[in-house]
Amino acid sequence: MSQYALGLDFGTESARAVLVGVTTGTTMATAVAPYPDSVIDQRLPGTNALLPPDWALQNPADWLSTLEKTIKQVMAESHTTPREVVGIGIDFTACTVLPTKSDGTALASLPGLREHPHAWAKLWKHHAAQPQADRVNAQARDRGEKWLPRYGGKISSEWLIPKALQLLEEAPEMYAQADRIVEGADWVAWQLTGTLARNACGAGYKGTWHKGDGYPSAEFLAALHPGLANLYTAKMAGPVVAPGRRVGGLTSAWAERLGLTAGTPVAAPIIDAHAAAIGGGVVGPDVLFMIMGTSTCHMLMAEREVQVEGISGVVEDGIVPGLFGYEAGQAGVGDIFAWFVESATPPDMHAEAAHRNVLLHTVLSEKAAALRPGQSGLLALDWWNGCRTPLVDADLGGVVLGYSLTTSPEAVYRALIESTAFGTRLIVELFTSAGVPVTSMRAGGGLTKNETLLSIYADVLGLPLEVSGSEQASALGAAILGAVAGGAHASVAEAARVMAPPPSRKIAPHPEHRAVYEALYHEYCRLADFFGRDANSTLKRLRALQR
Amino acid sequence: MSQYALGLDFGTESARAVLVGVTTGTTMATAVAPYPDSVIDQRLPGTNALLPPDWALQNPADWLSTLEKTIKQVMAESHTTPREVVGIGIDFTACTVLPTKSDGTALASLPGLREHPHAWAKLWKHHAAQPQADRVNAQARDRGEKWLPRYGGKISSEWLIPKALQLLEEAPEMYAQADRIVEGADWVAWQLTGTLARNACGAGYKGTWHKGDGYPSAEFLAALHPGLANLYTAKMAGPVVAPGRRVGGLTSAWAERLGLTAGTPVAAPIIDAHAAAIGGGVVGPDVLFMIMGTSTCHMLMAEREVQVEGISGVVEDGIVPGLFGYEAGQAGVGDIFAWFVESATPPDMHAEAAHRNVLLHTVLSEKAAALRPGQSGLLALDWWNGCRTPLVDADLGGVVLGYSLTTSPEAVYRALIESTAFGTRLIVELFTSAGVPVTSMRAGGGLTKNETLLSIYADVLGLPLEVSGSEQASALGAAILGAVAGGAHASVAEAARVMAPPPSRKIAPHPEHRAVYEALYHEYCRLADFFGRDANSTLKRLRALQR
């Protein structure tokens, strides 16, 4: 009998299911279903009340309806029998949290509550808890909370404590009714199995959990707001489980609804970006995995925990059980190139792209590839969207130096790509100097289609760069976790070796570009210090003047 | 009997004549004629031999044919009788020099020589003498030549000594045949009057002449090249005469050819930019006059000579007899905006301009005007074409700081305008701190059509800014000098008071913008120091990598 694992990938706009052979890694079928209510950032479904700015919600019912639809579709398309499904894995955006009753009922599904925005799931990109985040960070700094450095000295408004504090402060009655506050990922697993557990990835990277130290103390929470003291003890109750460990078996009700076998193991979930590392075959130390899209998320594993400046988090069991998962980030990457194409590229380039029926990015990349490193005389700092790692400072801005009257659009485009590569190298050097080695890189995400960019990254980093072999690495990563939970493989690493495809290609650095990029990177670091580390930096004063 | 003065304005592409009433300032007629051979930068007329790169020549015969044509035209159109013309003034590009025989015959007109590029007039923008300029500057620095600081510590390849040295080194036989080397301005006056004099403006700003100290020494010249020792004593012979003083009277031959009266006084010429100050009515201290076009030339007068960092020159009698004329410069101004429009503005802006049938500059300026100072979070350094005053460094590049993902084209455009205003303020503060006061500004040139720019300049400088009332200020300035030489007025200042129109408009600074621009200017200065004064500046290293 063939054995398959189901991978469920819950994204921002849609859910996806894949069915993957556990001994072949072959994807038998894929199905995608958009969430009926999509991202809720204008008005609550069925009401006319406008949401405040920076709000972003989801409807938990959408997760269930789309998982049902997509699972049924892949089962039908692949002609798989229920008994051939050995396990189910889940990846999810995070921190995407919802308030529930103690039996798992989402408050958003209760009559009389669903008209209240705070009853709904707050999506990862809900940014309305910034005032709360500022207070959390200030208080944690003042008290010298030892968990803070694990998160680069600053947590995001997207994370659990700010979102919970916003709920408490703006809707205390809703907070009181919320017996539990739970990541969407864990809520789906809870629904499917009847068992509430907290996945170590979400708990660690977004919920400030630590395997040794646990959660921030009740004293810390009470100092933020007396009502928050019970956040972890009551509302976040439940064991923390490493991704791929079995949370429970599919309930009879859900087995019937989905056409699967009751008791089918469901794995502890994982965040979508981290699932992509597993699906991309990166399940051990030394290889930096990057999801390169509008921004870049860097993941790296090691056997010990050290402090690294400005990272997004370090979590034991956060990606692969038994290893410390490090996450770092660049706040703007593809976003910067998109800005350039939209706002700073002249008509002749647009016309050429239209004439050739290709993306403008393609035209610019081709022309940029014809320039040799250093030829343009340009250098940029990639801070259009601030700097996550290492400076953790949103109040910075992008910089371009060296313009002349003959500076071409493609020269600027290349400088922008190079700047993001320098930003990546800075992160890699932070890791290596902290004792977390990086010997190669592997990348996934939309930007890996850009060969010019890949080549520049390999050259700037002086490291080989592999491109992830999977087109849907997150969903595959989830399936791998499902296979492990189902006992088809003894470990995530073993499962990935069998189920994850090899890299689609490998780009080697050009030795002849090394010296120039060393020199340019030196200048990048000098400018990053000058503009980024000085409290009186011009960039910070410009932002202050702007307000 | 009415009295008129002729102003002859020799530009880069064409000559212009104006006839102006000496008591009314009314321009009776204007005529423009393009030079038949135009700018000679590809091949010599009548030959197929390509000129080397960076060469730019003119045909001296073109100056004479166009002056004849335009004078006859204005005389005919205005129905003026020859006796009503009291004097003739001349302004000219500089340093535009030609080799001649001792009787004034241009070598370019001699059979057997005219096939040789070095026989022709080297136009101001002939840049092929850069190696010679580098050696002149290095040797002057090494020897501590006291004239060097009067020129900001560096003279340009456009000036007399480098051009003469190039002639000597590349065509020694031509140098030997050149009994005289003479500015085009002075050559035209010589032709018209039979008298060779050197106008103090050209001699001072381009020929390193000083009223007290004379020219650089024969020892200095001999150290550059033994053959150059006699440059000033022999080839540059002739008295130096302040602009507006009488050089001589029109010869009978030229009077007949032009239909004017023999003996009509011809004034010592002036450089075109400096003539524009006079035509713009700026003939005394305290008012900074700016010609704002692709670059900006700043002129300021004072009653004493002091050292000011990085100025283009300080010359006694250089603009108005009896005063010290200071000249400073910004190497790129309108050029930067043109680059932005050409290379960095997206199609929707172009489409809007086309739809409204206006210049893209108009669209950008309108949108930029709607932004308040500091709103964009941007700051720029205006060094796209290097920095003339105060840094005298071509190896710098433009900088833009503070980009975000929402930065708009008009925000960048405004930041570029502001950067050039900050550059002007830096120059003004250099003057005032050196003891040369500036209490207001007056501007001419193409950029004065841009109201947004004018308003930003007034705000950034915190000074009222007037716009020159004359559309052809250089030619009017020349006519004013002609009137003075003809005795119609006792001084240039008196003539200008009568003949120059009042400013067309006056822009007052907005007090409410003062504080933000103070802060932004402070940052501009900080960055200018960081990037401009450090020998290890990133901008200089980027240029070094580029080569």
C-alpha cells in the first residue's frame, strides 16, 4: 500500500492542500481555495461598520471550509484511499490569533459577539497594536527582561502579547469571555483532533515562549495591565509541542466530514515560512534558508543558543526538533524593487518591457547584468522599509549614493539589488561571528526567478546559493511534518531527505567579483554604522521632521 | 537727438545684438544669428578629419559675420541713424581663446594653417586640456602660488593656461606662430578698433590676472614648460582694461562695413554671465546675482578682497570697475532636474504632462509645491556633476537619503531642488562668514521660470529673491557697458540704474518654513562634511572603484 501525507498550508488569502508520497516525495495532487471572507480590513462581513486603520482580521470559519474543500479535492483527484493517508501536517501564517471558549468555539462564531471586531481572528498583519507593542518593549527594556534579547531587543506589534493587550484594553468584556487565545494553526489542529496544544514554532517566534524559561512572567504581564497576568497561565494553557510531533488523531466527526480515517495523526503545526525551509530540504545547521519576496525571512539552525544582534528570534524546537532555529529578517527586499519599477523607472524602459511582453523587472535585470560590479559608482542602503536585522529600527530610510548625470535606471536597479545582498551578508556575518556558521545558502520565494539577483547574492556573499526545488515548499514542509507525525519517518530530517526535492539549481560566486564586492561591502557597513547606529543619525532626524 | 547703445552678446551657438536707449533702457531692436560653423566638436569645417574627444572649437570668422548681420538688422529695424549710437559693448563666453598674428589675423584664417585644429578658437567648453590643468594645479599647489587660493585652490581645464599649454605641447609650431593668444571678446574689440586690450573680467576670471600682482610669474610658467615662459609677456601682451572703459573707436573700415560712424567708442568686453549681472541691475555689493541654468554661476561684489573657500575667482574690476567681483558656482543644478525627468520619472507623470501639454517639470513642480518642507523625509546632496564651490571636487556624486516605499517622484524632485538651494546657502554662508555680506538675491536664467524652485530658494536661504527683469540680461549688460564707454553715463552703476529694468518679481521667504529648513540645512552641512571633506569618503572610493 502506498503511503501519503497531507500538507495543509494556510496563507494570507487562501488555503492549500497537497498530498505527497512519503517514500517518493511526489506531489500527487494540489488544491487551493481562497478564503470566502478574504482579508477583513475594511468592514466586518455582514456589517457596514468600518474597521479602524491598520486592522486586519480573518474569519476562522474560512480556514475550516477551505481545508475541507481542498482535502476533498486532492483526495478525489489523486484517487487515494483514506487509509493511505498516514498523517496530516499544517503550516500557517503567524501570529494569527483568535479568542475562543474553552471548548474551542471561536468567539467570532457566537451570536451577539460576531458583530464585534475583537471577536475575530487577528491576522499576522494586523498592525493596530503598535501602541501596546511600544509599551511592551519599553517595559521589557526597563525591567531587563531576559527574553527580550532573544528577539533582537524588540518585539513586533504583530506578535501575541501586543495583540492580547489590545484585546484586553479595547474590549475587556471580550477578553473576559475568551477562555483561550490561540494561534490559528493550533486552533485548526485542535478542531481536527479535539486536543489543544501550542506549536513550538508559533509559541517561540511569536508568543515569546522559551523551552527552558517558559513564557514571560505573570509579574511582567501584570505590570503592563493587571488583567493580563493570567494570559499565559489561563488563556494560553496547553502543552508546547515541537513541529511534527503528534498532537492527536482526527476526530470521528472530522474524519467523516473530510472522508478520512478517524485517528489519522495530526502533527503540531509550524509557521509557513519555517515550513518552507523544511520543504526546501533545509533541516540542519550551516545552510541559511531565505524566503525572498517582498521582504526576506532568513532561517538558520544550530545546536546551541547564542545571542545574535537584532534577530527576529531564536527558538529551540522552533523549526526542527532538537535544534535551535534562528530567524532574521530584512524588512524590504522585493518591495524596494517594486517601488523602483513603479515610481522611478522612465517610460522607455516600460515601453521596452511592453514591446517584448516581459516584466519590467526582466528588462532591468538584463541590463543590470551587463554592468560589472562597481561600474556604476553607486551604493545603496536597503532601508526603504526600515531595518529589521540587525538594527530593529523602522525609523530608517533608504539611501542611494554616487548619482551622476549619466546614471542609468538599470544602474540604480542593480545598486538596489546589491544593497539587499549586502544586508544579507551583514546578517550572515552576525551569525558567523556569534558562532553560528553559514557555509551555503538556499533560497525560495518569488525573487528566485531573477537570475541576476541570484548571481549578485552569490558574489556579494561569496557563498554558493541554491534555489529550493519545490514550488510549494511550505505545503510540502507541512506534509513532511504530517509524515513524521504519522510514523512514516523517524525524524523531520529523515523525512525531508526522502520527501524534499533537491535544489533546482546552484549558483557559484564569481571569484573575479570578490575584491570589488569586498570593497563595496566595507563601504556599506561603514554607512550602515553612520546612518543606523548613531542616535542622532540624519535618517532619524529626517523621520522626526516628517512627523 | 535720441541716444542708443549697441550690446553684442556672443554665446555658444549664436550672436545677438540689441539696441537700447541710454536714457530709457528701452530695447529698440534685437537680432540673433547662429554661427555658420556652430560648435565645432566633430570635424573641422571643410575637412573629414575627426577631432579628438573633448574638443570644442569655434570659427572666429563666424563672430564677425554674425555681428555684422545682427548690427545691420537692429539698425534697420529700429530706424536709428548711425550718429545716435553712442557706444558699443560686448559680452562673450570665456575662456574662448584663439591664436593670432601680431596684427590680429586669426591663424585659423591663414592658408596652410586652417587645416590644423590648434589654429582655431578653443571654445570655453573645450575640455581636452585636463591633463595640462592637472599639472598646473599640482605645480601651483607645490610651489604655494599665492594666486591659487583666489580660484578656490584649483583652476579649470577650460581656462587660459591649460589651453595655452595644450597648444604648446601638442602643436609647438602653431604656438610659435601665435604672436598673440587672445580671448574671443578682446579679439572682436581689437578687430573693431584696431586696439588690443584685455578685458579685466576675462583676464581675471580665466587668465589668472590680478590687478595688484599681475599674472603668474615667468618662473612658474617655465617650470611647466620652458616654452611657456613668454606666455604673458609676449603672447598675452596688452593692457588690462575694466569692463565699460573705452578700448578705442570704431575703425573707418568697420564703420563702413557696419553702417556706423567711425570712432564710435567700443567698451572693454565682459564675460556673458557677468554681463547678465549688470543687465539684471546688480552693480554693487550685498546682492547675490545667480545665473541659474544647467549649472549656477553666482556673482557678488564687495569693496575688499578676502579669501573665500572654493570660489571660482575674485577679481578687482572683474564686473564693475572699482569693486571686487566674486564668482562661485554649483556644477549641476538644472542638469540634475533634467536627469531626473529623463531617467527617473515614471510614465504616469509623463502622460499627465503630455495630456496637459505642459513640461514634465511643470507637473513635478506643481505636485512638489503641495508638499510641506520636511514632509517627504528626504534629503539630497546636489553633487550629480561634482561640487564646484566650496569643495572643488569633480569626484563626488549625488546622494539621496530617506527613501521609503511610499516616496513619490515629486518628493524626490522637491528634494533635488532643495539640495541645490542648500548648496547655494552654503555658498552664501561662506561669503558672509568671510566678511562679504549678502542681504538679498537676484536670479536670471531658465530656472527662474519655476515658481516652486524660487519659493524654495527664498525659504531655504531665508532671503528675498528677486527675478531679473530682463529677458536678455547679458546683451543688455553689454549695451550698458557700451553706453558708459560712449560717455552717456558716468559709471556702470549709474548706467544700470537708468537702463536695467527693475526685477520682474520678488519672492519673500515664508517665516513658517524657517525652522524646518534650518534643521534640514544643518543635516545637509553635516553630510556635506562627511561625504565631501573626508579624503576616505565613500563617494571618493566609489569613484575610484568605478575606474
